[in-house]
Amino acid sequence: FAPHCTTVMGKLLFKQGRLLTISPRYEFYIIFVNFLTIIFVRLQYYVYILIIF
């Protein structure tokens, strides 16, 4: 559920980036934000596992 959610969010952000400008810096920013969200979701997932065990 979580990884799928992040990919959908990344695609939406990417489309917004395409609409605004096609500058490499902005695309890099979008990729960076998507990467951070994935890390954050993974961390939440590990925290949930720790809470369960």
C-alpha cells in the first residue's frame, strides 16, 4: 500500500513539474522529494514493526 502511494504521489508531482517548467533543477527537486517520501514511509514501516515486536 505504502510504496504504491508514494509512486502515485511522485507521478502527480512529476506531471505538475512538466506543466510548470521543464528545468532540470526542478525535476531533480521532484525526484529528491519523492526519494525523501519513500524513505519516510520505510521508516514508519520499520517503526510499526518495532512497536509490534
